[in-house]
Amino acid sequence: MRMVTEATRAGRCGALALCALLLGGCGTTYLFQAARGQMSVLHARQPIDRVIADPATPPALRERLVQVRAARAFAVSDLKLPDNDSYTTYADIGRPYVVWNVVATPEFSVAPLTWCFPVAGCVSYRGYFHEASARDFKLGLEIRGNDAALEGVPAYSTLGRFGDPVLSSMLRYGDDELAATVFHELAHQLLYVKDDPQFNEAFATTVEDAGLERWLAHQGAAARMAAVRADEAHEQAFVALFLRTRAELEALYASQVPATQMRARKADAFASLAGAIRALEREQGLTYPLYEEWLAAGLNNAHLASVATYFDCVPGFRRLLAQQGDDLPRFYAAAAALAKEPLDVRHERLCDRPR
């Protein structure tokens, strides 16, 4: 992600996982909170043009919205992403995150639990508009013996079913990160495959990366592109640590060692991962808020699953883009063709770790 200061795209955004928007299929309490939360977001929307023109708009906000309006236009004209009402409005939601996602795995598994909805299919997280509700759900999963993690999410996509606004929670990012987020979320609206979050997130991440590179070139911002590449290198160093630990634990969980030994070796693996993260932070001379939250809460399988959802298939999508001559419409068509293949076939083609 462009947001190494936040630490990993896994904690930044999400596609639709709110059953109230998907014609039911969840418990009444979850349905109610999702419907009420989404309606509050829609109610807060104002056209960006109107906000920019309003003399009462703070200059800093006006400047950010001018930038995001330009990025949104570029997404349509140059990236060939959907031209709809999404990201043409602004909503001040008055909180740091729009939803809080809960990711969970069994105690001895790196595969995330999934929740299934009529339109979005099965996704590897469950979203709540109130942090307390998300924490309660997380606690319930942990009581039943699962590993779980809670992540604040600044943005999500309703897959084009509503005109998604630019949210005040998205303004925590710089202009480049904000543009990248818009590209990512619009990519979900262009192509979304039910029951395959790894495919969906890796596709959107690849579009985001390619889109940001083109956006910065369009702006003549070569110096900023160098900073983006440096951030990418930092990010990949951390991702490699998580994926290495995931592979180690996957092998452990597949073994026949007794549960007590497995539990002890699992604890050792996460202690080593925590040490490696600290060492890498010292090497870079930086700390990253999301990783600090994860370390404070205690690393577990759910964090590994969250990172893997976003990154397992990215190398394959980047190869696919290169095979299409870096032509985005051709890439979209090739990805759409792969989306029609059975899950195991497309993962064999795209993902470093076929599911």
C-alpha cells in the first residue's frame, strides 16, 4: 500500500461485507446495525462540488477535495474505472474509521473464517459500524477458542450499489494515498468475484498500484514516485515476515504433534515474528501504528490471514498486467476471463499459495 505509515493494506479498506445491503442473510442485530450505519453514511453525503464551493469549507479540506475530484476524473478517463456517483460526494462521519472489521481463524489454522452473504458471497471478515459491537463479536470468537483481530477500516465499497462517498476517515492519508484508495475501491466495482477475497483484494491492489503510478506521472511528480517505490520496498519487507511465519505455522498445524507442543511452538513463532518486526522497525528508523496495535494486542493467526488475503495473489496479477503490455483495459479483460474459471484454477494461475 502507499500507506506504510499505517502499515499494510489489510487494515485499510474492504469490500462490502454488510448483509443489510445484501438483502438479508444475517442475524437481526447485525442486520440492524449494518442498515443503520449505512444509512447514516448516505445521509451525511454532500456533493463534492458543493463542499468545494461553500465559503465555510476549511481551506485544507477544500484543497483535499479538489485533489480527490481530479483523481476521480483521472480514474475514469485514464484508468477506465467505473464512471458512476461513487466518490463524487463527501461525508463527514465524525470518527476515525467508518467500520471495524473482525478477522478470525481457528487456533491451529492460518485459514480465515468466512461469513457468507447473498450478493458479496463469502468474505474473510465481518464489519461493524460501532467499535464496541466489533469488540464484542471478537470476544465471542475468542471465547470459542479462535484467534481474532480487530481492524479499523477508513473506507469500503458497496460494489457500485450505492454512490460511495469520500469519507472524512479517508482524509487521514496524504493525497497520494487518498487517490490510491479511490482507485482500489473503484476496482472492486469493476470486478468482484463471489467467495474469493484473495482474488478481489489482489486485483484491486494491482489496479491501485498501477493507477497511482500513472496518476503521479500525469502530475509530473517523479520525486513522489521514488518515495512510493521506497514505501513499497518497506512494505514488502514486512509482508515477507508475515508470510514466512504463515508458512512455518501452516506446516506446524498440519503435523501430528500434540496440542500442547503445537501451542508452545506457535507461541515461539509469534515471539520470533514480533522480534523480527521490531528489528525491521529499528533498521528503518520508524514505527508503524497498525503493527504497534497488533504487537500490543498479541500477534496471532488472524493477523497472518489478514495480510495473506491482500498479498498472496498480487505477484500473479502483476505478471498478468505485464503480459498484457501494461494495458489496463486488456488487463481487466484478462482478469475477468480468469474470474470465470474455477477457484482452484485461477489460484493456481495467480497466487503464490493456491488455496
